[in-house]
Amino acid sequence: MGSGGREHALAWKLSASPQCRAIVAAPGNPGIAAVPKTTCAAIPADDRAALCDLAIRERADLVVCGPEGPLAAGLGDEMRRRGLRFFGPSAAAAEIEGSKAFAKELMADAGVPTAAFGVFEEIAPAEAFIDNQPGAVVVKADGLCAGKGVVVAATRSEAKAAVRRMIGERAFGGAGARVVIEERLSGREVSMMALCDGAQVALLASAEDHKAVGDGDTGPNTGGMGAYSPSPLVDETAAASIVANIFLPVVRSLAARGRRFTGLLYGGLMLTPDRGPMVIEWNCRFGDPETQVVLARMDDDLLPWLVDVAEGEMPAGAPRFSAGAAVCVVLAAAGYPSAPRTGDVIDGLPPSAVVGDGGALVFHAGTRAPAGGRVVTAGGRVLGVTATGRDLQAARAAAYQAADGISFAGMHYRRDIGARRTK
């Protein structure tokens, strides 16, 4: 279920499995429709009843949900109730993303390192909390806001303005009626994803996202302008520590609360210079665009892993990943992120995900194909051009070479994805 770049990457990877006979994507996109063994059904990812009916009608052996909204709304619960094998958490477990306040309180109880915080539903106490903080703060809408409900404030006045927009003006509707205000951590962000069967954790390859719209991490934050894998800051020792001190305590705490988590658990971590890895956020599903680079490097067949997770019996160990690196460059629409324009014709698209001899991949994130017409833009993040290489430099060169062959009116993208200092 889903229609973005993450879902295109999942369909592409799953279709390569010798165990996969067919894939039905709902609603999918033009890129997903071109994946081998795949057809698309025009059913929105939030139409729970119609999706369950579709899965039963297609005799689906496994259902995989991409976006967080349907998970938080209980899609997994309904699928399982109707006898379907489902990859993804229950609504109760998905609250780790659906409510930032719940996630912070869960981590506090589990002893998981995270920023100091306060939770507020009224403006005055929130502003008083901001005034009492020794440093800068981050203001977050409690609920789901498609990655847009976070303000990293440079000043107290900016933080207070964010509170007033969220609580007072309902800029994010009910999702911002309650806010979490936390200390602003310093360091380097990394994205860690893990398969979870309710008790065990299998960590996937590390990645780093680029949130800001402009080169050098300038401009407003977005859903992600690109990513690369692996992070040079996460070696085997660091990964083992992250599993032991962050992922496992959270998974065990959820289980102890009767919220057994099965699916993909995503931890956005800050590698602080003095306190080590600390959690910034939790997601209850594959990240985007991190999924694109992680799956591009995955050597194992993904399908058996997802089936085992859905059945709650994951094998010991973790999936294998190739050496080298992967880079994803997001091609964004005119006006993104504030007011993306849609309907622009896209030139230079390959007939399938693979482009050229270098093995670059073009994952569709925000596209549509009008009846009998050419593919046009249909969202803010339009395409995710992804490539692998023997090292980060080679992967960057391949990704940008492929990106330069695609064009549409107003297209813009960062030129520094994967160019961060290694330390």
C-alpha cells in the first residue's frame, strides 16, 4: 500500500524474489506499474475496507503497508482480524510514531537516551517552559504531520511562534493541538531501521538523510532531499550498542505494555559528541528516502524476512548488505516544499526503474500518468534517483549522472547529497 518512492523501492526489491509470483500495489504510481510482476489498483492507502477486500480477492499471501497513516489508523489490526498475513504494527504499537508524547514517555520509562522534553496543550505553560530552557529548543506537533510538524527553532521567539501556530492557530489541525518541546541536540543525524518480530531486532544498514531543501543544509526542512548508505559514523560496534541500548529496550517496553511491535521500526538518532547516540524520533515504517538506498545495497531476499516478521518468528542474525555505498538524489517540484506545483511533463524517464549501464534506479515518488498521456509531476518530491558504487564517490557520480538526464519545468535538487565530512 502506498504511492511514493519508498513503495516503488519495496515493489522493486520484492519483485526480484524467486518466491514472489505477483504484486498488487494500491494505489501505486507509474513507476510501480512498470515493476515486473506488478499491477496497480486505484484504491487509496487509507481506504481500509476496500484494501482488505482487495487483499482477500487477490488471495494475498502477504500485505505490506508503506505509509504511516493507515498503520496508525489500525489497518494492520483489520487485516489480521480478517485472516491476512500483514507486515506492519498494530495501531497501538504504531503510536510510537503517531504520538511524539507517547514515544518520549515510553523512552523515559525504558531508560532510552533522548532529549529532555515537556508536553503541552496550552500556550502559556509552553512559553514558560521555553523561557526556562538554557539553550535552543525544537517544537514538534504531537501527531502525524507527514514530516512537516517539526520546527528547529533558532531563538526563543521563533519557538514561541511555532507553539502559537500549532496550538493556537491549529496549523496542523488536531495533530498540533498538543506539542512536545525538547532540547535541541547537537551532533550528526543517522537513520537506523530494524525489522522487529515483537521480541527480536534485526538491524538494517545505516543511512543518513538530508532534510533541508538547499545545499549545505540551508532552507526549510522537507520530507528528505536525498540519502546515502552506509553512514561512515556507524561501525559494527556502534550498531551493536544502538541495538542493545536503544532498539531492544523500546521493543521490550512496548511488549510489556501490550503493544507488541511487529514490522519495521525506524529510529532517527543524533550522534552527540558527549552523550553518544540519542533518539530524535521513532517511525513505525520504512523511511523515505532511506529505504531507497538501504534496499539498493541489500543482498538478501527481502520477501522471506517480511514473511517471518509478519508471522512473529524472525530468524537470528540480520540481512546481508553489499560493500560499497548507495546514494539517492530527490528531484523536487517547482515550489517545493512550501507550495509544490504539479502537472509538469517529465522528460528523460527510463521505461523501467533501471536507467543506463551503470545500474542507476529511478524511483517514482510523486508522479501520475493521465490516461493516454505522458508522466507528469504529482507531488513535491517527484523522483528519487538512486545508484550504487564501490564507494560513496562512485555512487554519487552515478546518481548525479542519471539525475542530469531527467528534466521537468521547475525541477530542483541538491548537489551535495553524500558530500558530508566523514567525521
